[in-house]
Amino acid sequence: MARRGRPRSFDRGEALQQAKDLFWALGYEGVTLTDLQEAMGGITAPSFYAAFGSKEELFREAVELHRKTEGAAGLRGLTEAPTARASIEGMLHAAANSFCQPGKPRGCLIVLGAINCARANRGVQDHLRDLRRATQQHIRRRLERGVAEGDLPAGVDIGALTSFYTTVLHGLAVQARDGAGRKDLHAAVDGAMAAWDGLTAGRGPDRAAGRT
């Protein structure tokens, strides 16, 4: 049965792309419906709701698009390299490039798009937190694979290593948003990787037990 009603007068895919970049630049709470309508080609509020449901539904869809586009390079770097070290290094360098693309907002939508939201928007904040935790789990699984394949020592503190490199990843996004250039971000990655041998040497739990 044919759908009745007036067809949309805008390109939905292009509108979603524009909304993604706006959320990326300003964050969920920094963007109003009016901002979105203007960025998406001047569509009316009824057209907006008919196409996307709500601001939150649009945001979630925009985040998913971000994961499949800008966020995909880091995941490829993490999964395609032959060793755990090369995988972490590849992920971080890919992220540094993604966070400083010419003509795009700085940083990462998933890291910066919804921090300390008002109570009414906690669902959005929790959604991005869960995605960041998923990234952390990807890192952990790659390190565990390194242990299984023998390029990481069996006694390495996987939890500490995961936490460190997840923190570096998210910190690169913050630094990019604050104006750090690509050269600076890659230098930070090199510094983080210089710590690899010290972090992976010996038995991590034994070292941790000696802390005060």
C-alpha cells in the first residue's frame, strides 16, 4: 500500500551528517532544535519529528554514524595489527588523525558529546558512557589476545594496561578539543608507547601489591 502524505523535501542522509557534525562540535545539550533545523537545511519541526522522532533519537543515530565513520579507523588499528603493541599504537595514531581532521570538529563525539548532563538527559550521558566502556573492553580483549598469542607476558596486569591506554585515548580527544595539533597528539602517542615496556615487564599484580 502506498504511503500517503507529502514526501520529504530534504536528503535524510545529508541531514543526519549535518546533525552529527553539529552535535560533535557543540555536544548534546549545546544544540537546540532550531540549530538542528537550520543545519539540516531549514526543515520544519513537523518534518524533523517525522524523520527522526526526537532530538535524543537523532543524537543516538548520529553517534552510530560517527562510530561507523570517524570511529572506525581506530577499531581497525586495534584489530588488524599482528601484535598487541602494534594494535594499541595503531589505534592511538588513528585516533589522533581522526580527532584533528581538517574541516571537522575537534576531538571525539563519543568522548565529549554528553558529559555532566542535566538529569533529564542522563539517558544520553549513560549511552555514551556505555560506548566508551565498550571501547575499553575492545582494548582489553586485544591485550588478552596478546597474552594468549605469547607477545605479552602471562603475568602482565591487563587491567592496569587497559586503563592506561583507554585514558590516553580519551585524553587525546580532550587535548584536540582544547586546540592541540596533530603533531602534538602523535607525540603524545609516542610518549605513551614509550611506556609500554615498563608497563608490560614483570608481573603486574606483584608490583601493584607493593603500592601504598
